[in-house]
Amino acid sequence: MIGCLLIPALVKAESESTAFGNALSRLKDAPTADLPEAIERLATVDDPRVLAALNALLENRLYVVKGSGRIVSATTTGDGFDLTDLESGQSAGSAGRFDIKKIAINNTLRNAVKRLIARRELGAEDAGQRLQAVQALTEQADVESTSLLRARYPLEKDAAVRTAIGTALALADIGSADKATRLQAIRALEGNLDQQVRNKLAELVETREDGSFVEPDADVRNLAAAVISNLELKLQLNHLAETLFFGLSLGAVLLLAAIGLAITFGVMGVINMAHGELMMLGAYTTYVVQLLMPEHLDWSLFVAIPAAFVLSGLVGIGIERGIIRFLYGRPLETLLATFGVSLFLQQVVRSIFSPLNRSVATPSWMSGSVEINGALSLTLNRFYIIVFGLLVFWALLAILKKTRLGLEVRAVAQNRSMAKAMGIRTDRVDAMTFGLGSGVAGVAGVALSQLTNVGPNLGQAYIVDSFMVVVFGGVGNLWGTLVGGMTLGVANKILEPFAGAVLAKILILIFIIVFIQKRPRGLFPQKGRAAEG
Amino acid sequence: MTRITSIRGALSRFALVSLTTVLPATAPQAAETIKVGVLHSLSGTMAISETTLKDTMLMLIEEQNKKGGLLGKKLEAVVVDPASNWPLFAEKARELLSKDKVAAIFGCWTSVSRKSVLPVIEELNGLLFYPVQYEGEESSKNVFYTGAAPNQQAIPAVDYLMNDLKVQRWVLAGTDYVYPRTTNKILEAYLKAKGVKPKDIMINYTPFGHSDWQSIVAEIKKFGSTGKKTAVVSTINGDANVPFYKELGNQGIAADKLPVVAFSVGEEELSGIDTKPLVGHLAAWNYFMSVDTPENVDFIKKWQTFIKSTKRVTNDPMEAHYIGFNMWVKAVEKAGSTATDAVEKAMIGTEFPNLTGGIAKMNKAHHLSKPVLIGEIQEDGQFQTVWQTKGLVDGDAWSDFLPESKAIVADWTPPINCGNYNTKTKKCSGQKY
């Protein structure tokens, strides 16, 4: 009799101390087909350690130690892994690659784990975490999550989280059997630009294949249709803003690629086919800088920018002093010689770094996007590239306008012999100008390393575009390069949705050909005596 | 830290490449050798992928020579560099066949390079082993296709998405050239046959090396956010994938919401990418480095010893060359000579174990039977197999899903003896391939 009473108590005590451990160890024994159930079971255990375990699972950090069979969370270090015991939370030493086996999950399970984590985090201290949890549960709504949200709603103090829960509940209520509830839910969603809301509303006015409506009630349909049509204008404005942003960011890339050329080709008149390779050197500089400071990837770009400027600048001065200065006034030979230089630089890079592309990491502050509203979000890397492009433009303009070097550059460009007569050392000015243009190309390469492949062919992809922008904008005019780059970028992005990427590019090229026929000197032709030279 | 080692690997590889390419020329030549042509680009755009295959061939030939060579003779590799230049492929193939008199050529990567080599190989009656997945709709007497045909890669991948992930809307995104265009044509026909409506299929082509993916990814995002499960089937080639995946990550498209299944992204390509934003996206191949079979572990060890780096990866086309080369060795032994016609006859029906399990068999259409694997990209740049076909899939040269090639079969055994035989009209088209 006493024994009978004792047993349940014992079981309870045991379950408190080891339920977590038991549930955890089920993960390793479960064959893939049973893994969902094992995870579900782990999530029901009331233990603070569960969250850490689920997060480790989601982030692919959950491993089984071969032999002992313990489940640990592991982080990579150099050649092996640092292990943390999940039950005690203590460090469990380190292990090699073949000593541990990953508990692997696939996309379906990843979704399930996300939902389980979100359910637990609904009561988290941090409002941001709660908001994320609500959003995750809205995306993968099911009956249990909805009832959890409904329970949370009256308790929630934070306004943003409350609104999010309200939206989630309204979305769930649209599926309700009661007409009044449905109508109320639609009213609650009025003016909401969120994609899910729009989908749900669009579903209401859809017809089935046999012509009957998905939503049986006409009042509900009409209300939904009215809400949708109110959104239409807002959506179009958002779409326009998005296209403009895409266009400006492409324009900024074109500007960056072309602005160095605007100096060497525009101001000096040198057709430099190796311009793309100078950008490539800048991109590789970023790669090397990141190799040298693997612990500070977030700051690596700030080191890479001056480093790339100096490296490409020096290479540029080398090219000018070694080759181009002997060829002034012979554009065809310059073209061929610099083309040779470009092939040479490509092969050098191929030999040193291999023909394979190198992976350049994106700093965390440049990844992701900012959500402006439900229908519009701007990617951060593009945003920074626009800002950076404009900064470089402004800096160059200041150099040309405000410094002595700039004054000399302009003087030499306008009238070489007169400048010489005034005591300007034109040789030195030529070298410095070419170095400046090349350095700027290197800086552009740092920016490009964040957008595209860092490989030996990086330069070739941009050389045509850069010449296009400079010629279109007007040779010898920095403002022309700015306006030209931005115009071409926006035009390309406006055309792309209708014409497709391939045709859009062709159309732009045709446009430029026609434009150059009409105005051979570009958008902003140089005036006065310099134009005759 | 992986980056530091990879630059070291790159340097040592460079040293090795320059060594190995010089060696065959300077080594004292045995009295008589059997020459094997290696026709892979070592410079230009395709060098990224093809250099590895050249090294694979050198390794395989070295192995065979350690085993005593072939028919009592040593094998000798003749390495040429067609420099990613398609007409140069044809020229170099001619050089290999008429000047060097090679017994077989292992080479080509892109379909366009294969197409430019074809007339030369057929004219001079050579043998080509082509190791890359391709669009099908071809079968030449002189070519053995050891990579996947569409029914060994694209179709099973779509089946997986449709049945296991319940995908209802499809984005077919590709680079604008023959392989993606033909594959997407086949896939579109297949999807429509499965009852997918045209409004649920979006097709998009981009130029080679496309880097500005903003509006296309935004469009895909819009297409995929109608509430129905959407997937992207990507035949985007090589380089352009990196900015594509980066943009996906930046615009917040995660693999669990909108998976991308790629046919041209393997371990080698991933080694040049920051893989964090890619985790969970899919790829379909016949081989993954992560497959745990004794043959595969052995192959990886041999490769890493040969290339002197434990960081180097193996991939699907390498396996194709491994199988192709070993089958050729078997066929030559069976035929007792390296004469093209005898070897070609002996090749059909030759069997050799796949690295991923099962026995590959060369069929009458000059294609292999292979397992099809779907893998999810992991943070370490490897794939984790999430699905695979029950048995082996027999390579089909002419797709059954295109109306124009439905009735056509390839069969290089008598009585048909044709690469383009119409089963309805019972006629072999005059076209040789």
C-alpha cells in the first residue's frame, strides 16, 4: 500500500530531474522518420534548457559524441569543434571532425522547430524577441499557435507586439464560420500592406474553377474587394519607390565603376582597358585584408578601402610611367598596350590566387534589409553602396576643385603646353592623375566585392559598362558620369520587369548608340577650348 | 580560418599544376605508351570548374599506371588547354586525334564546347568521354555521356519538390544558353503534364555572369508570396549564383520558405562562396562528397593525397570521369585493343560501381545508370542527402516529355545502330548525333 503511494512520487521526482535528458537522448536514437516526434516531445518538457537545445538544433550545432553518446552543442574552431554539454551547460572539451556526428534536420523540420521556438518565446522578456515569435507564428499559423496568441493578446503590454498579434488573430478569424467575425476581421486588416494580409484578402474574392466563389457571403466579398482596392494606390507607390531604389543602386555601382575611368579617360584621354583589372585588384585586396584580420570582419572594409586605393593607385602609376607615357597621342597603341596589361594582371591573379573565385565575407552590418512597410523593404548592402558611391563622387569632386593637384590636373587637361609654360611639371601631374583614377577604381573594387564574385574575370564584366557611362555622360565631366550612371541604372531597372534582363541590357545599348549619334559629346559636353583638343 | 587555408591550398595547387603539366613532356618516354587526351580549359572563364577535372584525370592515369598500365603499356596523359574558347576546343581535339593519336579524349564542360568538338570526333572517329550533366537530345556513336541526362537530375528533383515539399508554384530561372533553355523546356512540358497551370510557372533568363539580381529576386519574392508553396528550379550557371544567393539572403528569402534547387551548384562552386545564407537550399546530383560509402571515402582520400590538400573537395563531374575512365579501361581490356570501334562495342554493357552505391552500367544510348540524390546545403559547404531515388535511373538521351523527341530513341547496337531513331517511322535520321 505504501509502496503504491510512493511510486508516483518517485516518478515525478525522476521526471523533473531527467525528463530533459531523456527527451534529448531520444533525438539521437530516433531514425529520421521519427525525428519530428522526438523534437515535438522535447519541446513539451518544461525546462529552460529546452530553448537552448532547440536553437542549437535549428542552427545545425547539435551533435552526438561518438562513443559516449552524449548530446552536445558544438562550435567550429580551427580544425575541430568546441563542445558544450547541453544538460549541465558546461564546456565538454573539444573534438575532431570525425569524433562527433551531427543531428541533421531538413527544411520541413526547420519550420517545425521554428514554430516550437516561437511558441516558447511568446512569453520572453525582450519585446523584440516576442515580436519575432509572433511573426513566425503568423507565417505558420495552426490551431494551437492561434490559441496561444489569443491567450497572449490581453497580457501583452508592448504596442508593436500587440498590433502584430492583432493582425495574426484577424488573419485567423477570416477563416471563421461566423459571418460577423469575418467582417470584423477584414475591417481590422484595413490599410495593412503586409503580404500575407493581401494574399488572404485576395483569396476571399477568388472564384473556383466551376465559377462559384471561394467566399460564400456577398457582404464579406464586397468588403474584402473594397479594402483591396484601397490598397492598390499605396502598393503602386511602393512599387515605384522600390524600382527607383533598385535603379539608383545599380546606378551607384555603374558610377563607382566608371568614376575612376572618368578621370583617366575623361580628363586625360587615355583609353585604359586595364581599368577593370584595377577594380579586380581592389576586390582581391578586400579578400587579403579579410584573411589578415579574420577576427574583425565587420571592420575589414574600412581597412580595405585605403589599402585598395594605395595598391591600385601604385599599380596605376606603374602602368603610366612604364607604358602609357610613351604612347600619348597614339590611342590605338594605348588601347592595345593596356589590353595586354589587363590580360597580364588577370593571369597574375590566377597564378597567385588560383582561377577559383574567392569568398569575401559580408560584414554583419551590411547584410539583411530594413522593412519600411509591409510591401517595401530596402536591402542594406545596396543602401550603403549608394551612400558610398556618392561619397566617393563628392571626394573626387573636392579633390579636383579644391586642391592644388586638382587645379594642375585641370590646367594640363585644358592646355598642356600652356600649363607647362606656367611651370607645372606635366609628367608628374600625368602620373598623379592616372594614379588617382586607378586608386578610385581600386576603391570601387572593394564595393564590388560585396556584390559580385571576386575572381580573375571581375574586371571584364564591368569594363564595357564603365566606358558606356563615361561616354554617355560626356567625356571629361564628373557630373556627367554621375547623371549618366544613375540614368542608365534607373532605365535598366524600369525596363527589366517588362523586357527581361537580357533584352533590357540590349535596349540600353541601342539607346546609347542612338543617343551618341545625335549627341556625340554625351549628356554634358565640355565647352570652350578644351573641347577642341 | 578556412579562408587562410584556402589561399595556402591555392598556392600549393598552383605549384602542382605547373609541375604536372610539365611532367608528361619531360619524363623519359616508355617504348610504347597509350595516350589519353585531356581536353579541359585551364584558363579563361571555365578554368574555375575544368582545372579540377584535369587533375582528376592525371590522378586516375597515375593510379592505373601504378597497377601496371593497360594492355602491358603505360598510359600517358596529353594535356591541352582550349582556354574556354569554343572553336579552340575543336582545334585542340583535332590536334589530339591526328597529331598525338590519343586513344580516347576525356573533356569538355559546357554543351557548346561539346557541340563544337562533335564534328571533329566523328570525322576522325575518336572517342570522347563527357562528364557533365547536360540537356540531352543528343547521342553520338563517338561520345559516352557519363554525366546526368535531364531524367537523371531535373525530373527527379521536380518530383521531390512536388511530392515531398508540396510545391505548387514554380520559378524556372536559368542562364541564357542551350542547357537551361532545353532543360526548362522539358521541365515546363513535364509540369504541365502533371497539371500545373501556366500562371503558376514563371520562366526567367539572365545573361552569363549576371550580377544585379535585385529586381529579379524581388519578382520571385512577389511570385512566391501568394500563399501557395513556391520553389525555384535554378539552371543558373557558375559565377552568377553567388550574387543570386546573396541577394536572396539580403531580401530575406530563406530556404524553408522558398527553396532553390540548383543543377549547377556543387561542392567545388560552394568552396568559393560564403555559405551561411545558403543553408537549406537544395541541389540535385548523382554524387555528393558527403555520401558515406567505403568507395567514396577511399576516393576522397586518394584525391586529397594526390592534390596534397585535405581542404579540396570532390564533386559530381569528378565521379563521372572516375566511372568513365575505369569503364574505358575495362572495355579496352575486353576488346584487347584501343581501336575506337572495338572499344565502343565493348563499352556498351560495361559495369562499374558508382561511388554513391549501386553499379553503373553503360546503356545502348551511351548513357549511364545512376542514383539521383537531393541534398541540402550545409554551413561547411557540403550537402546533406535528404532524398534519393529508390534504385538507379537509366540515362535517357531523348526526353519523353518533349513532343518532338518523344518517339526518338538512341541505340548503338544492331539492328538499330542509330543515335536518333524514330520508333514511329522506323527510320534513322541522317543526322549522326
